[in-house]
Amino acid sequence: KQEVTQIPAALSVPEGENLVLNCSFTDSAIYNLQWFRQDPGKGLTSLLLIQSSQREQTSGRLNASLDKSSGRSTLYIAASQPGDSATYLCAVNYNFNKFYFGSGTKLNVKP
Amino acid sequence: DAGVTQSPTHLIKTRGQHVTLRCSPISGHKSVSWYQQVLGQGPQFIFQYYEKEERGRGNFPDRFSARQFPNYSSELNVNALLLGDSALYLCASSLVLGYTFGSGTRLTVV
């Protein structure tokens, strides 16, 4: 059974801090992995997509890494800002069929 | 380009009723998937359609059904609504890699 776990469930940091969100998955035979951001009551906004053959992807202040052998991905946010406050979801895709989502990390960046 | 469009945005239904949710994918996207997100949890996969054929189904009862039309838009139908069906229903479309999600339909069953 494929399971996706995100740690921590919640995180509160002061503005300007660099932070790491963790995602682990039980089955390493993934097709790709995607990180999303979700604001309260809203849909999902795609942040980064990592193919199974890739080790990392970067977009602006965001960097996502993938280690299939250990079943882990991390999302690194540099110089956090209050506007980064949201829930961050990790989604693992095994066969271009469906995503398995973690429960998310709720991030609060304090001014 | 318009993103993934879902309608309605909010809906209140009574137990036992039926509901139809609609999704228009990004132009050119042939794959549409539906997810249910209960408050405080990550989305759960319900269906995937590609080229009007069902390609995957999650662990949901037969009360849930869906279809995809020739223009690639999709409907999710839920019969005999239960209180536990209250959730945010998300539609996602894909061309080749990755998914783009709509803003969702918030369904409240009372």
C-alpha cells in the first residue's frame, strides 16, 4: 500500500528563516513527485514537479529534492516571507494514473 | 489561457439527495482527475479519465460516478448523499506531466 507522510504537520517560523519540509513515501517505484501549495479553502497551486530520473528542481526561492532509494523528498524554502504561509502538500505519482497525497505541512511565517 | 474551471464553487445539499459537479480542463488537456479533500487531510483520488475512458478509480463507493465528454470536460456525480460526503472536491487536468488543479467545489451535506 502506497503511503505518503509529511513531517512536521505544522511549522511556525519568523520571517527570513530558511526552512525544510519533509515528505516520505513507502514505495520507491515512483513516476514523479509534485509539491503543491494550498491556501485556506482554496485549490492546489503547483510549485515544483520532479521526475523519477531527477534529483532536484528549483524555482525562485524554492528547491525540491528527491531521493527515491530512501523514499524521501524535501522542499527547501529560502528567506521565508509571511506570504509563504499556507499548507504545503506532497503528492507522489506511481503510474500517471493517480496521486497519493500526504496530509500536508501547515506553515505560518510570522512578520 | 484559462485554468481548470470548476462549478459550482459552493453547494449545500440534504442527505439522500444527488449532486453533479462540473469541471472544464485546460484547453488541450485530455486527462481529467477528481479528488476529494476532507478538512485537515490531503486529497484522496476518486477517478481519472483520459480520452473519455475511465483509467483509474479510487476506493469510493458506487454512489460516486463520473464521465468525460467529447470536449474533455467532466462531471462527477454523487448519489444518496451522506454527511460524510461533505468535502472540497477538486478537479485536475494534465497534458503529459504534472497536474493543474482547479479551485474546487465546496460541498456541504446537511
